[in-house]
Amino acid sequence: MQLSIIIVNYNVKYFLEHCLLSVLKACSNINAEIIVVDNNSTDDSKVYLEQRFNAVKFLWNSDNIGFAKANNSALKYASGEYILFLNPDTIVPEDCFTKCLDFFEKTKNCGALGVRMVDGAGNFLSESKRCLPTPLSGFFKMFGFAKFFPNSKIFSNYYAGYLPENENNKVDVLAGAFMMLGKNTIEKTKGFDEDFFMYGEDIDLSYRITKAGLQNYYIGEVSIIHFKGESTQKKSASYILNFYGATKLFIDKHYKQNKITRFFLKFFVFIGELIAKIRSNTIINVNDKYAKKEQNTFVFCSKNQKENIGKLLDNTNFNVVQYFFDDLNFEKTDKNLNTIILAEGFYTNKIIIEQLAYLPKKSMVLFYQSNALSLIGSNNKNTKGIFVANV
């Protein structure tokens, strides 16, 4: 077995549906297995998914045991030479896994790798590549220096802004949304630290990989979609509690001996948490926005997908202005456009991900995978996305 793909699900059945459909296509030329661990979802994920994905091994927990522990629990079922920890709110291109495995085979001392991630609107997600947090990088990030000097090695060190996003490079920290490791790396590090319930476990594991004498790599040549904000909204109380709690745990664990660094890091965490709590009352429900306002919609799909997509849009506020069956040319759309639907099948996921960079500004994007029973999308990494489904 070349690759074991482990996905933890919690109440995101529609996003997981699209993730699995894209993963299955990306596994067509490799020997791989897919393991989904469900953390006691209450959205009928089991009913919706289990019968439709016979090739997937599902593990159904009776409690929400957290991200780190759920991933680790699947390792005893994994037989792959390589392990991929993948978030359920992702879409991967068809050549994603073959390129990553090829990089592993050709690169000595590679302990783990991550890829370039974009959100549902095609915007690059800076957490795709990061450096270890320091008091100075935390200061520059918190007070906006990183935004004003995004490519500076000094001011944008936190997100390794000085490294080109489309090139492969060594990095300190990888994102847990897509983290591929060799089986030997798992054996050396014992996987995620289960003291981290959610967030921070990827920084901790990345750090322990380098401490074990191995190297983390960022693969800028491979891009995936990561919608973000699906299990936990970034400005919600639970996010603030889990994220900043995990950050404090990481600092206490790895900066015990350096009291000065520990003090300043905790100070910036305190300020960040305070700011986050002040901003937490600005959460936007994207679903409400699209439920109340009619959306002029252009659909890019194949002719045999038109009926299925049309049925999904029945009795919704998505008013289809035109279907396009030939090429993915956004110049054909007009300025009154609200929503674009991109269907995998006629276009590959790889082409769709590449073309996101040319989207009309301020347009909402919905995605459709062949054989899906839903449409999904999210243009804002800080809020939950939207879905359209008849089941």
C-alpha cells in the first residue's frame, strides 16, 4: 500500500462528499486507502455518506474526541508507506498524490510535506507555509507589519512570506489541513500530540519532525482548495477558546527553558485573544445572505450535468442566466453576475483550481463534483460556507 489518507469529519457531510469524490479520482493511479473518522457528527453524515462510498473505511466515534486523537486513532488501521492527514473541507487535483509521492521518493530526509492551499475564491492561504513562532514574528503579525511587507523576511517571517508561493521550499511548519508523512516519520514522532484538542497540533508535530532530524517541505507546485471555517468559524467563541488555548499549550511545551521568549509569546497570545474576542461579534452567516437575495448565476458544466445541477437549484434563489458547455472562459460573464458554478467532469479539478485566479471579483463560487448530491462553496475563510442540496 503506497498511501493511507486519513480524514476527520465533524458535521460537514456535504464538504466531505466533495472531498471524497476528488480524493477517489486522485487515487486512480496509485495503491491507496481512505479512512474517515467521524467525531460524533449530528448532521446524519453516516446516513448520507456510508452507503455511497463503499471504498472508504468509516470509523464512527460516539464522542467528539478532537482532531489530534481522531487522526491518531486511524493510524492503527493505516497500512500505507505514506500517511496523509487531510481536512474534509478540501478539494484536491487529480495529480496531487502522485506528485507528492514522487517528491518523497526523490528527496532524502523528507519527513513531511504540505502543499499550496487556496480558499474557495482562489486566494492563497498564507498558513500553507510558516516559520516557527517567535516574539518578533508574533509582534509583526499582530500589528500589521506582515500585511504591509508581505515578502519581507523580517516583517513577514511568521508566514514565510519571503518564500515564493509557487515554488518548493524547506519550511518549519506545515498545515494540518494537508500533511503527508512517511511511515517512518510517524514511528519517530508517534503522530499528533493528543493534548491538543483542535489547532496547534500541526505546529507541534512539524516542530517535532525537525527535532527528529527530518525536514518539512512546502510543495508550491501543487495546489488544493481548502474552504476553511466549516467545522469551527474563525470568530466564534469555540474557535477563540481552542485556538489560543492550543497556542498557549505549544508555548508551555516547547519554550520551558527560555523564560523571556515564553513571556513575550504569551503576551502576544493574550493580546491576540483579546482582539479576537472584541471582533467575535462580527460573524457573518453566509448562508443567510444567499438565502435572501436572488443570485444571477452562470454555470460552467457539461451538457449531461445540466439536469442534475438544475434540480439542485430548483426552489432556490440561484437564477441561472446561462449554461456554458465549451470552455472555462470567465470573460463571457457580465458585471451583473453574482454566482459562478464550476462543475468537475467536463473540467478537471486541476483546471478548475488553476482558473480560480481569473474569477470575476466579488462573485460567489459554487463547486460541483460528478455524482455529487450537493453544491458547495465559500468565499470567506473566516465564516462557514454555503451548500445547496436536496437531501
